[in-house]
Amino acid sequence: MGIYYRGILFLVITAFLGEGIEILINMILARELGSHGLGLYMSILPTIFLIVLISSFELPVSISKFIAEREERYHRNILYHAITITIIFTSLLFVVGTMLLPFIPVFNSYHPYVRWLVIILIPVISFTSVARGYFMGRQEMGKIAISNFLRKIVQLAVLFGLFRFFDFNSESSLLIAISTLIGSEIVVFLYLVFMFIIQFQQIRKQPFSNLNRKTVRKNLMAVSIPTTGMRLFSAFTNALQPFLIKAALVYSGISSIQATEQFGMLMGVAMSIGFFPGFIAHSLLIVLIPGVSKTHSDRDFFSLQKMLQQVMFLTLGYGIAAVAIFYFFAPELTSLFFKSDMPAIYLQLLWPFFLFHYFVMPLQGFMIGLDLIKEAFIHIIWATVISFGLILWLGSMPEWRMNGIIIGMNTGSVLLALMHYLTVCKKIGVSFFMRGVLQKE
């Protein structure tokens, strides 16, 4: 448990610094791209993240879970098979991506180079995922934290330097913003793969035992395939969401340009601020997947219940404090991006979305570690269908518009968190109010 707490602490500290840098990055983008350019940037991000997700094949999750559950003498063999799977998968995906990406219409509004920059991401993310999964499974969260921080600091430094000393037109500025994002992923790739090679050389010198190739492949696929399906669905709906929101706004009677600007302020300002405390939730997610997997494989339900209690109280504490600050200081916070009242109103109305989102991420870590991936997937489908239905219905009404869209987003977040929480409680034997905790034998 000591490694577990140290991992959380280290990730939280570096993630806090990284999220602070992310705010600065979004401030630079807001000022350099303008409201319309920021809207275009935020609109393409879900599509890029979708490609990143497919490229990773959720190997960080499956490898970290398998590594955490197995003795160290099996790690070398697991990694050999994982690397082999990655090479085959990446080669196929690179060929398919090269053939299909030029015909995907979502890139038509952007510079032609953007398509090929995204192609470069495929091998970069795939091989980074193997290293990331190994370090997560070994609870070496320092390397994960450093890589996350490195991504943000490189992105900030390049953006600041280029926009500070050079002038660009709107199309070039948008291309630079996207190129910098992808370039920062390459830096992370170089760092993690370098650290992985050093560690792998040490593993090769230690005694090892082999696992059947079929067994390793089966265990990795048993997690990667459903988890990828779950993440793929979420990424696909996130990629669809910008067009859904803008379509609802246009149907309500405003112009396409106004819809893009309002979406830019929603996602680029309100959501950027609201997601800031999410670095704690994300840190918990990273640590909980191997931690819960190991504890569950040992059938230690007392420790699982204790972990859930601690995570819920921690999330409740910082979550309430965060949304209270957002609500009462919304104008001051959003004015750092735009001199407009709209983002402040959006930020205030979104407090349920943010609060329950902070719970969703660690609860997903529990569900993956407890082999409840199928249930988590079903929860996400239900929450998304209801949320999108409300977004289309209320957002397209002239009297609701963005307020209706926010109601839909809030409903989806609350529903997802509650379904996750009730399922985890049932699995480990506690009630909704944390009663019925087993006594440690």
C-alpha cells in the first residue's frame, strides 16, 4: 500500500503542475487563434484522440493489469509477446490509416499537412503504450508522471516561442497548434522508450520463466479488446459531440459561425477550467488499475473496500471545493481567456458535470481492476445515449440552446458516476453508504 500512496502523491503533484501548464497553453491558443480558431482546434481534438486511442489498443491498461497480477519472473516473457503484438498491430493500422485518412472529411477544413501529422502518431502512440503499461504495472509512477509533465512543458515552450517571436495567419497558427500537440507526443515517446530500453536490459539479466504465448495473448486481449471498445465508443462520441452540439445550436436559429464560437468558449474555456482538478482523478485512475487488479487477484476484499472509501472521500473533498471556486469565481477565471460573460455562465452551469466526472475516472479504474469492463461499457452507452438525446432535444430549442446542451451533459455525467459506483459497491460487498464493510481476518 505504501507504493500505492507514493504513486498517487507523485502523480498528483506533477499532474497539478501539468494542468497549470495546460491552462497557460489554452490561454495562448485562445489569444492567438481567436474564438473561431479555438473552436476549430477543439473540434479536431476528439478526432485526433480517437486515432490515438485506436493506436494504443489500450495496451497500457492490459499490460499494467497483467504485469501487476504476475510475478516478476514472468515480466520478460510478457513484454516479448506484447511487443510482438504491437509490431503486427501497428503495421496493419499504419497501412490502413495511410489509405483511409486522406478521405476522411473531418480534415477538409484544416491544412493538408494535418492528415499526415496524425499518421505519424500511429507508431509513436503504439510503442509508447507498451512502455507506459509496463511502468504502470510495476507501480513506477515517477516515469509516467515525468512523461505527462514533459508533454505539457514542451508544448507550452514551443507555442510560446513561436507565437512570441513570429507572426502567422489564422490557418498557419492552427497548423502550428496541432503540430505542437503531436510533436509533444513524439518527445514523450523518445523519453519513455529510452527508459524502457534501459529497464529491459536489466530484466534480461534476471532469472525468468516462460508463459505460453497463447495464454499471454489471451490475457492481454481479454482486457485490451473490451477496454478498447469502451474507449473507442467514448472517443467516437466525443468526436461526434462537437458536430452534434453545433448542429443543435444551428437548428435553434443561430448561425454556424456563432455556433462554432459558442462551442469554442464552452470547450476551450469553461471545460478547460472545469477539468483542471481532474488531474487528481486521472492520477487515481492510473494507480488504481494495477493496484485494484493486484488486490482483487489476492481476494483481499477488506483492502478493496478501504481503498474505495478513501478514494470516495478524497474525491468528495477536493470536488466540492473545486466546483465551489468555479461557481463563485467564474467571471474572474474565464476572463483570463476571453472578455465575455458567456464562458462564466457555462462554467457555473456545468458544476454537476465536473463534480461527478471527478468520481467517474477512479471508479472506472476500480471497474477495470475488478474485471467489470463489460458493465462499464454498458454504463457508458446508456449515459451517452441519454445525454446526446437531451443535447439534441433541448439544445435545438430556441428558448434553451446552450443551457439545454449543458443540462444534457450534466445528466450524462451524474448517471454514469452513479451506475459505476453502485456496481463497484455490489462487487466488493458494501452498501451505497459504505456500510457492511468486512472485517479484516
